[in-house]
Amino acid sequence: SEGEPSTRPAKRAKQDSAKFNWSAEAFIKWSVLPEKHRKINEAIENYKLDLDTAVDSIEQSGLNPPFPKKLWKPVLRDEYIELTEVLTMVTAYHNTDTSRMVSNPFAETLESTTLAKPTPLKAIIDQVTWRRAWQATSKAVAFAFAGRKEELDRYEDHMQHLFDDYCPPFHQNVIQYDRAIRQLIGSRRDILFDNIEHADIARFRTVYLLPTGMHFSLSESSSAQSSSRPRNRAKE
């Protein structure tokens, strides 16, 4: 009414990203990224405008590969994907008990509460389980981002060669190496899966795959075998 003071909220100041401490260096790095990499980043920004709508569109397309619904958003943001969750889904598809695979609004609501009994996660324990989970993830990423299949296939070849070259007792190191790489790539926008020679990825090879590396270790089964060997008391 007339005479009453205005109650309009104060205009919120717009954030100036150019004043971020890292802005200048980031601008230089982005300016030299390959065209393919820039297109991936543009697709990510487009998806992020409305992730829910993007996920609904994926499911309604009738073209999407089997993949856990809750993990599509990390895929669209090009973030780290936990392969144990993917493997659990892949295993469930081959489970004779299909009751847990039925999807309906009530089931989805129940799953988001503490009332639903969570499905035990399947651990990535060897080359076979890693490959099953990775291939499902790779198909989801390639579905969301055009032109990435060759990049993802090259990374799979790199990992498969490591599994082939190392004895099974050392495969847990390969799995940890892969996890470290995917966490790194999921937290950055300047590294793709075929950048195997990137300095940070090369460093992971040192710490996880070399016997002198900080995170290098033998599997529990291998350690148990070593400890069960008879001791040579002549040397004591």
C-alpha cells in the first residue's frame, strides 16, 4: 500500500570468476585443449543445466545400455564411477532372482529410504570382474559422449595388458592403480582416459605397480602362501 517502505530483497552480487586465484592459469590450459576435449566439456556443461531431465531422456530413448539409474548423473558430469556398484548391477541381471530388478515408483522410493535392505556390493577382485564392470561403464560413457569409444577402448587395452603382464597375486595393485586413475580423471577436466602418458598417471604406475612404490602390496592369498613356507633355520 501507499506510504509503506519497499520490501524488495537486496540484489545479490554476481560472483566474478575472473578473480579466482587459478583463473588465469586455467584459461591458458583450456585454450590449448584439443577440440575433442573441449566438446566433451561443453557437453558436460549442457547436461548439468538439468541433470534430471537428461536422465529421463536417456531412459526414454530406448537406446541406453543397462546401467544403474543413480549412476547416470556422475556419468553425465564425467565424474568418478564406483565399479563395485556397476558390477553389482551387472551381476543382478544374470541372477535367477529377478524380483529386485523390477522397477516401479514405489520400489524406487523405498530404495531411497533406510527401510530397504541394500544389495551387497560385489567387489572387484580380478581381471574378469574388473572387465565386466568397466565395459558396462564404458558403454554408458560412450552413450553420453560422442566420439569417446576409441578413447575408452584404448584405456581398456592398457589395463588388460597390465593384467596379462602381472601374475594374479599382483592384480590387486592393478585394480588399485585403475581406481586411482579414474578418481583423478573424475576430479579434473584436462585428462582423458587415453592420456596414459600424462605425468600424474605415470606417477600412479610408480606408486602402485613398482615393488618400491608406496602403495605396492601383495594379495592376502600370496602373503599367506609366503608365510606358510617352511623357514630355513640354518640362516637364523
